[in-house]
Amino acid sequence: MPLNTSAPAQTGEYRPLIVAFCCNWCSYAGADLAGSSRLTYPADVKIIRVPCSCRVNPLFVLKAFERGADGVILCGCHPGDCHYTTGNYYTRRRMTLLFSMLDYLGIERERTRVEWVSAAEGAKFSATMNDFARTIRALGENRKLRDLRCGN
Amino acid sequence: MSLYAMDRARLGELYEALGALGRVYLPTRKNGASAFLPYGEEGSEADLSLLLCDKSPKDLFFPQSEELVKFRLTGAEIALQEAARQKEPFVLFGVKACDLQAIEVLDRVFLAEPVDSFYQSRREHATVVALACARPAESCFCTAFGIDPTSPQGPCDAVAWLTESALYLRPCTEKGETIVSCFAGFAPADEKEVAAQQAAARAVLGRLPYGQLDLSRFGEASDELALFDHPAWEELSAHCLGCGSCTFSCPTCQCYDIRDYDTGKGVLRFRCWDSCMYKDFTMMAHGTPRKTQKERFRQRFLHKLVYYPKNNGGLFSCVGCGRCVKKCPANLHMIRVAKALGGEPRAQ
Amino acid sequence: MQKIGVFVCWCGSNIAGTVDVGRVVEAVRQEPGVAFAADYQYMCSDSGQNLIKSAVKEHGLTGIVVCSCSPRMHEATFKKTAAAAGLNPYMVEIANIREHCSWIHKNMEEATEKAIVLARAAIAKVLKDAPLTSGTTEVTKRALVIGGGIAGIQTALDIAEAGFAVDIVEKQPTIGGRMAQLDKTFPTLDCSACILTPKMVDAGANENIELFTYSEVESVKGFVGNFTVTIRKKARSVRADLCTGCGECTEKCPSRKTKNEFNMGMDTRGAIYIPYAQAVPKIAVIDREHCLHFKTGKCGLCERTCSAKAIDFAQEDELVTRNYGAIVMATGFQMIDPSGFGEFGYGKSKDVLTSLEFERLMNAAGPTGGHLVCPSDGRHPKHIVFIQCVGSRDTSGCGKPYCSKICCMYTAKHAILVRDKYPDVSVTVFYIDVRTPGKNFDEFYRRAVEEYGVQYVKGMVGKVTREGGRLKVQGSDLLNDRQLHLEADMVVLAAAIEPDPTARSVASMLTASIDTNGFMTEAHPKLRPVESPTAGVFLSGVCQGPKDIPETVAQASACAAKVIGLLCKQKLVNNACVASSDPLLCNGCSSCEKVCPYGAITYEERELNDKGVRRTARVAVVNEAVCQGCGACTVACPSGAMDLKGFTNQQIMAEVDAICR
Amino acid sequence: MPNDPLIPMIGVVTDVRRDTPDVKTFRVNALTGGKNFAHMPGQCAMLSIPGVGEAMFSITSSPTNTEYLEFSIKKCGCLTDWLHRLEAGAQLTIRGPYGNGFPVEGALLGQDLLFIAGGIGLAPLRSVINYVLDKRERYGKVDIVYGARSADDLVDLEEIRASWAHAPGVDVHLTIDRAQEGWEGNVGFVPNYVRELGFAPTATALVCGPPIMIKFVLGALAELGFARTQVYTTMELRMKCGVGKCGRCNIGSKYVCKDGPVFRMDQLDELPDEY
Amino acid sequence: MRELTNAICARAKELLQSGAAGRVLGWAPGEFFYDPTPGVFSEGRLNELVYDGFTAANLSKYCIAESQKEGKVLVLLKPCDSYSLAQLVKEHRVKRENIYALGIPCEGKLDMRKARAKGVEGALSFREEDGQVVFETLYGEVRLAREELLLERCLCCRGREYAGVDETLEYALPELPKRDRFQKVAALEEQTAQERYAFWRGELSKCIRCNACRNVCPACSCVQCVFDNPQSGVAAKANSTEFEESLFHIIRAWHVAGRCTDCGECSRVCPQSIPLHLLNRKFIKDVNELYGEYQAGADPAARPPLVNYTPEDPEPSAVLERGRA
């Protein structure tokens, strides 16, 4: 049974599902800049806008995996540049510990990533997403952290 | 019916042979805990000498979570697809007398009208082999409920005894006979060794600290209102953590919840274990009739000792397996409650 | 039942070129809750907006999703449209199918699929949207300008002219900034001081302006309209109310070894000093680090000299706390230290100067009284080499990746000034490109070449060495494809400019963001160039990016206009997307309070009715006027009591679900 | 019919009527038209919206209505919020009927009947009232006392005024808690009104409403000389399975979903006080 | 042990008489020797109080409810328990003014599960003799070394310091073993991801979602747990899939991260013997290594690591690459 249902049907190629949480002020704007600069990255990446990376609850990350995401990436302002001053510092600790825990539980650590992308770094956004999508594509489907009922 | 015996050393062969009757579930140690698990799973060790598994066999008939129906929603339309019932036969081997009685307790709930077809299909496809106890533990008090663990009785197809050297088997249904016929290692045997084991075990049973737990105040004829208003509940329940370790370890607890899970493609309606000890168990939009842990605690114990017996001809829905004795984080178990309520109220 | 309308924008061919908008419309029609879906060429146009408005009315829509460009572009537009149609503006969600989809994907099939997914996510979110209403807060009618250079002065003057009180905080003892250090200005060759000092005096004299010189911002609390700023007035050791600025003390001060910052350290000053003659305020200040009294406890000559009895060694730093409605960043720039570029020999030879040092060298009030002499030995130079792009447009990592913008022009100015005043001195300029996009800029540059005979060499200098008291410059002449070996008496480096380092700490207090180069980020690089993304914080001058004086002044005035616009408002509408705590779920554990950057969370004991069970509990309360909606608290809260309106847990999870469907 | 009591049928909402600001009445038909099942007055059905939840509601329509089932539902939680958003044509799932119902074909036959309802409490009684009115000859005098917070909160006011008030041998007594413009009926709480109206204790009372109202109505009825055996009420406890198995709705040894929801007061007296 | 119990009772009695507290929260005897239960004692019933090798329950969590009641309660706290109370006080979950915390010495608590695994069947009574525990059973006497029977947390005893108690009762007891509490975590970290996954699947698949770990945990003191809240999006009562088992335990560990004092109650009470403390200890180990040593409950003023930061904190990517080539 093909696990990933989001892949286009016409190609047999495995297309991962990647959820990217982007903070409104830097990374989402960075993604906009990537867009207006026509810097491509795979359509596998779907962006969810959050006010700040610190809005991202570990539950959202796990929820994405539950639902069949193959990779989750968080993007925020560079440390020190948070629109809300300190938000991304908390994000950094939270995600460090959470991802370390997922690693400890045997989940492939490449499936999770945190990147700091400023509003001016459209190129970095695109490069990051390209790299992440490549990594996830190489890893294959997330089988360890998904609810098997989903997609049915 | 007649008694058969086989060489204990050939149990492995028996399990393999039973495979012909369906998947074989045995008392099994795995990852530091025990449960009735399919024979032959990697990292598991089937062991008939386990007195009681951590998990009772109830989840083979009433699983912790099971799908009932699947809905597909398109526009305003709902399409409905019933979940499959059990279709494959299976063998449940090594059920102790208390757990066997527990199946009887569950049967009276799920097989009562209107019949629960999910439970029923599992019961119908099961071949149940009971196993007598040779070395009861101090926490056992099945005898207080009139259960003889050396000679299990109840909804089973065969009864077995495990001795130092042999496994004895007495089929009690046609299905039970098929167990004998599917394995060549069985030979007719006499009662001598079984009787000896029973005698030895009964001697131990006589020394169980709570083997004769006084249950005279409970049961079908008990004074429901007096027990309900008993002053001991306050203190008994004061340190109950409201977890479900008793409920979920209990072989007879069968409260359930029905929930929906949105899979993104449709909605699965499933039934799962629930516990009357949980504070949201009876929660409604505007509140709950069981406001504190006292009410919830009382509900669980009175259900086992009073409410169930009143609805089921005096049959208690506690079988004295002692799992709650071993599992309760605060040690607030059936023996403690029965003693506190059965005797004089404890002086304050 | 919610009735959602979905509006898919073509954005001309921007979206429709890559996304099959028709298919998107068809697909979203199948989504639960969607009552209407349509596409249109330009949804943001009047007729597009009218389409939305009439659909809302006709179909009784309760929420709308616009699949279009980034919400950073038109979310506000469509919120207004919704409001005009009688919908709560927070019942609008945008699916970004342009920047995040059509512009980055080439395959129509793929882009269409993704657009559908993004639309679905927005629908899932809008289904869980709740109407929100914003609170309002009063605006404090006073502005703070941080930095007293030409940018800060101009902004302050304009705000003051409009009738609002404005304070300038300047870390130096005088306002004036970098412009005060310049000799002449391009391309008109006005005397910098002559045009600046009247403005400085105006600022000092304006009754709406209060100067906090020799002061720094200590802390900033609050939010747009209601900032509370603590300013540290560093101890001058001189009483401002008594000092007459006579300068007597500065003459007498026996400690004379301190490098004079105003002259870029090319001469010295006393420990008690007035930065320069036209300083505003003209009040002496004691540099305690170099003052003998503070170092040894002896001396005290100035105290004895001062007839006004203004010297006060016991003076302490003073903290002043004030409320402001708006804050202007005008922190300016500094020149990078070019000693990192070893090849130019800066720091090794005194005759290698930065442009700003050269500026002082040419200035009549400078270390040489305006005489052009080699700093190493005081000789008159015969040949001066200017090197451009030192540290600018540098991708090696040593310098700055950006163009400093002003160097081409001031180098031309320097060359002209030298050649004009000293026709015997020859001038060579090494350049990569000469950039002259400005009014009369190219004409100015051509004058340097054509009228003043300045040698422009396209190429970089590889090495500057000292040889026999002179400098040897090795460079390449790219146009003639040859190596040049020149003898020079002076080398002037047009070093890159960089944001003043204090900007970073001030910006972090203001929660204003900074780009990778340390320049302040604008709310929008094109459309909101004088506002920071942080509401109530505005940008004036080079802190936002390199600019010359007219541009700085223009931006400063633009910034002032924005500030005035804000201060004119009676009330400000708050952010409606604020955190809120469910008291029935709150544990009162204080985790949320600890992570709130705005101090928006407090606790109170409250009597609760929890589904019939009464209890008293310590619960968190959010000050909606202070909350900026970051959401840090929502994750710190283990029980999920804290949620963020507009970005609720349920909404984000619904988006996740929709994307992963 | 499904093969298991827990598996529902599909129901189609064929009409939605707003009765009060927070009560709507839904007409439900089977997919193929007609009713999903037959029932007796006082019985309940489990309605659900997949993905939202399942809850038990009194069937408000009378068994004598052969065309459809009706449910009057007050908005008070997650599922009811959703139900209130439904429009005609929407589908839901339904299973039932559950519970014992009022003994309309037993103890109530030939009796004078006193219906006392408060607010949404009319929902289960409406089924009985309409049943009784349709089979008018089998029962004695009918009195209906119905009260709500305000005139706007009286459910089915149109039907009450148009049909019940004119039925033979039926007296309708309406009351609202506080006086309001345009209201010409009684003002006052239901228990007091019952006391004022002073019914003869020969009738059988059927009471339904908020717990606090029931409590005081019982007091009033006792004052009027009604025996506990003459009073019926219907319980609302959290029912999940509807078939007496999930272990939620019991009061002592009785299951509301199986043994109830209709109890005679003397039966309730024998049960622990936990409802 | 009797002597120590007497000393505790005597001191408790003095405190009740002095008015320092009105009642005592301690351990009451059970129906067997190994099943004491938390209990509240008036002065007259203090003689019923037990304190022995099986009084393992951490009473801190009960202080949440007890402190809401009228009057002051004297609570008996073993050294490790005292950190839990201190943490609860720090989080305003316990009304400290209604508590009198008496620190009592501990020589390590025994694990009946270990005894049963080592062949103690039908145990009727126990006594301690020279570092040995002697069980009288239905099938004869069994002797086991005390250390073999210690609870996991006691094998890694962190010493006899108390946090935030009002007074401590001095009593000399033998030292406990001080094994490295992170040994197993470190060993797991050394394994491959696949091995770790297999280990945790094996353990977590046993979970029956009884919530004993959560309900006993002093850090899990939420008024309503997200897993019980239908609005949270993660509410679930029973494990339906592997994912739910993992999700529950990851999030539970996450929610107590930085607040967990490592009291070990979760593992002690798990009816399925899941080593849940290994999840908490992973967070503790990471916090200690990345952000500096932190002991929840120790310092009332310290900011818990998850509501704190430094601009120099390591990057998540760097952390995941720790110790790997």
C-alpha cells in the first residue's frame, strides 16, 4: 500500500511531504523573497505561517508526523533578530530538546530541522528547502512516527 | 470427560500443532511484562508457569481499542462502512480460573441483548483452554468468590494442569477435543498426578491471607443504599490517584468509550477502554454526577461487589485475581475496600 | 454551519500561468464548509474586491479564503474588503499561491496540486477562525529619537515643528554626528559645518525638543503608543545648568594625551573637553577614564579654574524614565577599521588614511588646521592615491557584501578638493566601478576627471608598502591590462561604512529586527522603508542602509511624517491576535509569564465554576494592550490553557491536518 | 438494520426550525424516506455527526407521527453547536430507540395526566402529549404546565397555542420567570405555579425540566398530596452506548439507558443519590 | 526501622502538639506488608503510621489537595520527595503556608516487583537483617541482598540533601549505592537509531494508557491534562496505534522537562514495568550537558531551563550531531 497519498499519481517517483513552519517576520518573508526571486524548491514543501517560531508547539510537529509528514522544518529569525526579541531563543531550546528526544527514540534525526532564515535570505530559504527535501527524499517515508489510521 | 497427558518437554510442539486451529495465544513474557501474546513472536517467551499475566486475557475479546465503523464524508453525504468482525479462529491457552470466570462476567455484559457483535465474533472464534493453578500467590483471593483455581470452571473448551513433567488436558467441549486430536503427543492419562497437584495447591490455598475474605455484606441481597452511604468511602478514596491501572489491569472491567478519529480521509468510530476512575468519565456539557474521586472510586467497587451481582444473579464482577493488589500505585485495592466495608466502619 | 467563500486570484499570469486556477476552484468546492468559489484576474483590484463583497452578501458567507499573493502583500486589503462586506476582518485567510507556489514551481500539475493543498489549509484554518475585535490604547504624544546626527536632528525638528514633544538621545557629548566631521559635501561642495550647525542650534533651541547628550537608552518597555524608556544620562562631571561653555577648563587641563575622537584620533584633547567649537550643547565634559582627578584623586585644576563652579566630580549617572508614543532609530554609521586588509598597510603607515581621517585632515578645524600634510612627517604630498571599495562589495567575508554607496562621490570630492587647492599634487583613484546615480553626480565625477585631471584607474590595489619614507602602491590597471607601481605620499582608503554597533543592542531592546549586515530591517523594503516591522519604531538615516546626506535628510523627514501621523492619532487599535488564557485550564504555574517578552502576563486569584465544581485558583491574565501575539507563552503552557487568537492550537493543527491529508 | 447496536444508520435532516434563541427542532428521515425506526414516547436516540461526537437526545415527535422523527435540541456543547449549524439536506447518523419510555400503554391508560415541564424539558414530554392527544379517548383530563425563563424560551409555542390549547379536555398553563412586554400569561416559577393551580392528587404527573425545577416541583406535588408512585420523570445522564454496557449512566444498579430514562419517583428513591 | 518510625512519630506528635500542624500526611499500613498507602493521621492515630522499606510513595503530589484544605498539614518527605514539593511550591501549585515539611531520612525503598522476579512467591512478611531482606512466603523463606531489591531511583540515590523543608529529622542510616543515573541513557545514545527504535517500541508497546505515570507524577499536576481535553487535538483515552503510545509519552516527558525532579514515581507505578524514567532522564541529561546542571526543585529562584535561554545556546543541528562522526 503506498503510504504517501499526496504524491502526484502520474509519476511513480516518491514525493515526500514536508511541513515547514515559518515565522511571519523573517522566514515567511524569506520564502516570499525566494518566490519573488523565482528561486525554486520542491513543491513537497508546504509552509504554515506562525507569528513566531516560538509559537510552534511540539504537538504541531508530532501532529504533522502523525498525519504522515515525512519531514518537519522550523524556520525563524536568526537568533538575536527575533521580532519579539526572544522568541527564537526559546524555540532553539525547545526544538533542540524535542529533536534530541526524537533521535533518542530512534526516529531518524534528519527528519527534523531548525533553520534561521531572515527576510532578506530568499536564496537561503530556497537552498535550505532544496537540501531538506533532498535529505527527506533520500530517507524515504516516515514509518516510525505516523498514525497508521491516517490517509485511510 | 477423559483426561489426556503429554510430555511437558514437548510443549513447543503442542503450540506448533495448535497453529492448525488458529493463532495461539499463550501467557508470554516480553520486554519485562507478561500478557497473552501470539506464540512465536520475536523476543517473547511463552511460559505456562506464569501465575498470572500482567495483562488479563480480556483484550482478546474486548481489545483496548477497536474500530466499529468508518464514515466517508462527501459534501453533505455520509457513507458508512462497518468494521470487519473476527473471522479467524484462535486459541487462547492457559487461562487461570479467575480469568476464566472474568470471561463469564464479560459474557453477561456483551452477550446480553442487544448482543455486541464484535465481542461475540471473537468469543465464537476462540478456543479457550483453562489452566489450573499450582502455586497461588499471597495476593490471590479467588477462593473468596467461590472459585477453585485447581479446577477451573467456566466458559472454556478444555482444562489443563501443568506438572513438573507433564501437561494434562481435559477437554470439555467438542472444540476442546480438537486440541487433543490435533497433537499426537497426547495420550490418555489417569488422575493421580493431577489430584496430587490439586491437593498440594489446596493446602496452600487454605493458608492464603485473604482466601476467605468476608463478602457477606455484598452481593445480590446487599443493602445498596447503606453501602453507598458507608462512611469509609471518604478515607478509602482520599488518596486514589484517579488513574486507570486497576481498571485496565482488571480482567472484568469493561467500561468503554466511543470516539471518533478523523483520519483526514474519513472518520473512524472506535471503541476503547475507559475507566470509571477517570474524572471525565461521566462528564457532560454541564457537569458530572460523580464530582469527586470518592464517587468514582465508590462506583468502581460497588459495581463489582453490589451493582453487577444484583443484575446478574449474585455473580460478583471481581474474581479475586489480585492484579489490583499488585498494580495500584496507592495500594487502594479490592481487599482493602472489601475489608473496610465488610467489617465495622474504621474508627475515625 | 460556516459558509466559506474561496476566491482564487490569477494575478494576471503570475499565478494563472503556472496554476490551473479553474482546477483549484473546482477542488475547493468539494471541501466541507465551502459555499462559494470563484476565480478572477486581479482579486485585489476594485472589481475583484467587489466580487468578494457581493459573494459575501449573496451567499451569506461567514468567512473567506483568498488564494493570491503573500498575505504580507494584500491580507490587509482583503480584511478591509471583508469588513466592508460586513464580515469580521479576522474571518479572512490568505493562501499564498504566488510567492509560495506559482513563482517557484514550473510544472503546472505540481503547482496546481500544491495550490489546492494550500487553499485547503487556509479553508481548514478559516473554519476555526473566530471573529476578533481589537482593543484600543491611548497614544503618548511624545517621540524619542535615538541618535543626534543629521538624521536624528532633521526628524526631531520636523516632529517638533508639527507641535509634538520630542527627545533626542545622543551618546556623544554633542549632537551633530558624522556630518559635523565632514569638510565639504558633494556634489555642491558646500561647507558641511555651515549647513549643519544652524540645524544643530535649531534643535538645541526648539522648545519642543529636549536633548539628552552623553546619554544612552538603558531599557525600553511597552509597545506602540506606549513605550516607557529609561535613559541613562552619563555623568558629565560638569553641571549643565552652570557651564557657560567658555572653554577655560579645557585649556587648563593638564591631561593632554587623549585621542580626539572628533578628529579621528589624529590629534589629542584634554580630559575635560568640548568636542568642537559648534557643539550643541556647548557644555564641557570630563572623560573620567583619562582625568587625573578620577585616576589619582589629585589634580582638580578645572574645578579651580571654573568661574561658574560647574565642575562636579561627584555627579552620578542619572536615570530618566519617560513615556513615548513613537521611537525613531537614527543611530547612524561608522567606518570599518580597514586594518583587516593588511595589503593596504593601514595602521602600518600613518600616511595611509581612511576617507574620514582625510576629511579631517582637509578641514580647517582639523588636526592640521586644514593644511594638507603627510601625517607621518608633515611634508607636503606630491601624489595621493585613493583606493575605493575597501571592504565594500566584498564577498570574501573580510568586508561587507554591500556597496557603501557614498564612497565614489566623496572620493571624487576629495580628489577635486585636493586638485583645486593644491594643483601641484597629483591624484590617482583606483576603482572597481564608479557609481554616480544621483542628481549632478556624474557631472561632478566628470569634472574631477576632465577639469581637475584626476587619474582614474580601473583596478584594485594589491599592495601598499612603505619604502624610503614614501609609499609604494602596486595595483592593476585593468583597462590597459598592466601592473602599476606608483610612488605615493598618501593613500586614502574609501573604507566601507557599517551601522553603528550600538544599534544592535538598542534594536534588541526595541525588539526591532536587524539584517545580516546589522542594518535595521524595514517593514517593507519598498513600500514601508522608514518603518521597522516593530510597530511604533521608525528608521531614519544610515541605520537603515547606506545613504548620502540629501537622502538621509529626505528619509529623516519621511520618518518624521510617519511619527507625526502616529502621534496625531487619538487612539491606536491593538493587535487582535493576542494570547488568552482559559482560567479553567490554567495551573497558575507562571511558566508563561517567564517567557513573555512584554510582561503582558500577570496572575490573579479567581473564583471559578468548573462545570459545577467551585474552586479558587491562581490564574494567568493577559494584558491585551501589551501582548504582541508571539505565542511563546502558548508553548510554555503544559495544560494548553494559553492560546493565541488568530493562531490557535486548533487552527494550526487543522492546517497541519489539511496539508497532510 | 445494522448488525450491531453500536453501528448507526444515516439520517437526513429534512427540516430545521428555530424554536428559541438556543433551541432548534430537527426533523429527521431515513435515507430512503420515512422514519429510521419506530419508538415509544419518552425514548431516546443517539445522534451523531461523524468526527464531532455522539449524544443522546429525547425523541420529541410522537410515535403517532408516521412520517419522521423530531428532536428539539438546545445548544449547550460541542456536538449541539454543530447540530445547530445543520441545514435541511444535511446528513447525520442515528441509532436507537433507547430506554423504556413513559408507560403510555400501561400505567398511564385512563389516568388524568399532569404534564409539568420547564425549558427544554418539554422535549421528551412533547412526544407523550402528542401521543395522548392523538389517542385522546384512552386518557383522562390533561393539564400541561409549561414554563421557561422568558416567552422567547418557550419551545414549540406555536404548536402549543395552535393545537394543544384547543384540544378537548386539555388545559395549557404557561408561565415565564419574569414579566415581559406583550406577555399576558402567568409570571412566576413553575413549582409555585403548580402550587397555585392546585391540581387534584388523583392525576399522574409527568415532570421534566432542570434538576432544580424538578426538586421544587416534587415538593409542590407532595404538598398537593401526590404520592411518589404518581410521579414520573425522565433522567438525563451521560449515556454513551445506549445499550447498558459502557458503564456510564448507571445510578446504583440501574442503567438509565436501559432501565430508564423514565423512572417513577418511588423507583428513584430506592437508588443511590447520584444523579 | 521500628526505631526510626518511632522517632518520626515522636517528632510528629511534638509538632502537632506545638500547633505547627494539625494533621500528618504519611503512610498507613496496607493489607500486606508491601502495600502501605498514603494516609492522613490525627494525633490519636499516629501509632498507625508506618515507615519501612515499602513506604516508597512520594507524598508531594498529595500536598496539592491537602494544602487546599483548612489547617496545616505535616508532610513527611524523604530527601528526593522534598525536591518534588519544592518544585510544586515554585509553581504555585501547593499553598506552602498550609504545609509543614519534615524531612525524614531514607535508606532506599524496596521494589516488590524485583522481589517477585527474583523468585519471591506468596510473600507473607518481610524483615531486614544485615543488608539482607528476608521474606516469609507460602513456600518457605527467601533471603535476598537488599541492594538487589532497591528501586531504580534508590540505586542512583542523589544523597541526603533536602530542598525547602521546614526541618529535618537526623538519624544515621547506611549509605546507598550511587550509581550513575545516566548510564542507561548514555548506553542507548550509543546505539544505532534502529536499535533505539526497537528498544522503545518494545517498551512503549506495553503501555495500556492507564495514566498511572501521569497521575502519580508530581510534575504532572495540570488541572486538566491535554490528553483529557477534547479540545486539545490530541485527546485520546486508549492506545489505538503505536503513534499514540509514543505521542503520549513524548509529550508527557516534554511537559515535565525542566520540572521533573527525577523522583522515579512514574517507573515505580507503571503496571507494565515501562522504564519511563529513561525518558525524563534523557531530557535532564541533555539539559545538564547543553545548558548547565539543573536540578528541578533545588533552587526556588532558578529559571527552569525551558523558560530560559542564553544567546549562546547551541544550535539544534549541532546538538543532533553530538558525538557523531
